[in-house]
Amino acid sequence: MGSRSLASGEISEKDARFVKKHSSTLIAFGEFIDGYDLAVIGVAMVFLSSSFALTPGDKGLLVAISFLGTAVGLIVFGDLSDRIGRKKVFAFNLWIFIITALLAAAITQVWMLWALRFLIGVAIGMDLSTSAAYLAEIAPKARRGRITGSLLNMMMVLGAMFAIILAMFLYWLVPVDHHDWIWRAMFAFAAVPAAIVLVLRKRLPESPRWLIQNGQIEKAWTIIRALGLEEEMSQAQPKPKTNREYRKLFKGDARRRVLVCTAFFMLNSTAGPVVSFLGPVIFEQAGVPASSNLTISLLANVVAFLALFIGAFFIDRVNRRTLGMITALILTAAAATLGLFGSMTNVVLFGAFVVWSFTTYFGPGMLALVWSVEAYPTELRGFGAGFTQSMARIMSATVSFLVPVLVAQYGYYAIAPFAIVYLLMFILVWANPWLASTAENLEDVSEGEIVAAK
């Protein structure tokens, strides 16, 4: 087969090998950029405070506004990716990353950073909903949980770890009287991986499921054969062009599936940011100096990565409902311990934080992503996943704004109520036995049908 553009519907042998080997990694690498950008503001906060005299409210808003932008990007561009295709959205969002990263490095006022962090959040939302849908649509069902749940989260954690390592290096390199260079360099660096991924993603094809749904059968099957997904795609059928029926997601049993998955994701995103993005704020309250704070934050992310790495071997083999219930109970205990006893000794504080971080990524962090993409039909998967994650990001934004303010006023006692959040998560999963095994085949997801647990 001659070498032709993927857009033409034909794939050279060289491109076919590249796509089969690297497609999942390249899509997931967008989450590396997302993880870097979401974590960099928490890490940079250590150095931003001296440049702009930030109050606890300012700190919370800088983290929260990215999540609000992400919520907008998720629901608007998740829907757009259903209409125009996954690949076009990928290219657009990476250009936003590059431009906003460079502009953020040059800001002189806090309001400028708020505006740019909102736009960066929009770009993150564009990538999150589109990559989750794309990966679910190309992943074999035997590895779908590992790819959509573990791989995406692992890349996000690696991005956060890189942000911390870069901050530690710059902290060592840059003179004390020029610490404003550190946060400027960290913001600007986000443009580098975004540019690399933008170039490499040009070699990826459109989602074959999306092509089939839109009647481009021949092009879709060229890609399917290149990826070796003939059996997986055998039930995919084109859908007649109709008005987009968003209401089908909220009718019959489909409504229950959507509401349960959205509620689970929202609960995880209510308590999860405490260990995912607010670690520096938690440790600063304990009087940990900047250099040690960065080291502890790095170790916390190493723990998260190990949880995801180990979880990758379990997510497609275990009863997901059981995993959700057990981890929710452990998280209830961890949140209560940190909130009620964290101020007594740093051993309790760090121990509870490590357990909280590991269990979050081993359980709810993976399950939320897997359930959110398996709950929706292909023609509405981008919009559906975007809706679910946008609701979750609104919760993350609220928590990210409130936690720095409340911890500054009430200490770690402000963390204790998150134990109730995890208790509600346990009840939600316990009350829905069908979560044990969501859609075996993505084409099984349709209006009024919940696939029974197997």
C-alpha cells in the first residue's frame, strides 16, 4: 500500500505500525500536558505568593478557575467532537495550550493569570472529553479499563510529577532574588510538550467508531484493519442522520446510568483534589518549608503513580463495584483521620495523606473515567463524557477555592467532612449492582438499556 495521508482513508504499512503501537500513548500524552498544567499552579503558588502577595482566597481562585474553564471545555467541545470528529478537536486544543502557556509566562497582574488559567482549563476540558471518548472507541474491551482508566490517569500523574521536578530544579538553579523566574519558566514550558504532541498526533487516524457512525465505512475499516480491531468493531453500525437527541441520555434506564456515573465522578472530584492538587496547601499549613514541600508533593505523586500502575493489572479483572465499595470505605477512614488527627503529629498527617492518595488513584480515580465513557452511546459519547466530567470539575473548582480558605481558618478540621463524601460514594456504588461490569461492548449502550452485570 502506498504512503498516503490518513485523512484520505488509506494507511501505509509504516503508518499502520505506528498507529497500532503508539495511538493509545499519543492520545494519553495529552493528559501529561493536562496533569502538568493542573499541577503547575499548585506548585507555582509557592513562588507566586512573593510576587503578588496572594491571599488564601486568591490561591483558591487560581486553582478553581482552571477547573471552571475545564468544565466549559468538557461540555462544549465534547459535543463538538461528536459533530466534527475527535481528531480536529485534538489539533485545536493543543494550539490553545501553546499560546496560553507562553502568554502566562509574561503576565504582570493577577487578573491576567486568572484569565489565562481559565483558557488553559478550557483546553484541558477539550482534551479530556475527546481523549477519553477516542481511547474507549479504539481500545479492545479486554483492556478498555486499563487504557481509559489507568493509562489516562498515569499520564496525568506523570505530568504533575514533571511539574514538581522542574520546580525543584529551578529552585536549586535560580537565585533567591529572582524566584519570579521560576513560575514564569514553569508556565512557559507547558508549550514544549504541547508542540511535540501536536506534531506527532498528525499521524493518528480519526476514531473508526466515529467514522462508522457518520457513514464513512470504507475509511473506518481501513483504520480498523490497521489497528487489528475487526472483532471488536463487528457490531458497529452507521446511524441515520437525525437531530442530535440529547434527551435520550435522560430517558428510561439510560437516565439512571448517566446520573449514577455523573454522581460518582462528582463525589470523587469533590474529595479527590485534596490529594491531587492541594497537597502544597495542606503541607504549608503544617509549616513545611518550600523545598521540603516540593519533595513531599513529588513523593505523593509517586505513590499515586504506583497505585495506577498496580491498578492497571486489576481494573479489567475484578468486580468494579466491589473495588469501588472497598476503596470508598478506606477513603472514609483516611479523610477522617487526616481531618481529626492530622494536626497532632506529622506522622499521622503524612500517613493519612499517603493512604488517601494511593486509594484515590487505585479505586475511584480509575473507575470514574472508565464508567463515564462506558455509559454513553458512540454518537453522544463526547458530549456525555463531557457533561459528566464538567459537573465533576465544577465540584473540583468549588473545593479548590474553599479548601485553602477553610484550612487557613480552621486547620485540618476543615478536611474531616470529606469522610462523609466518601461514605456517600460507598452508598451510591452499593445501591447500583450493575456497576459490577459496565458495557461489555460499547455498541450495547443504547437508550433505555443497562447492561447487566456479568
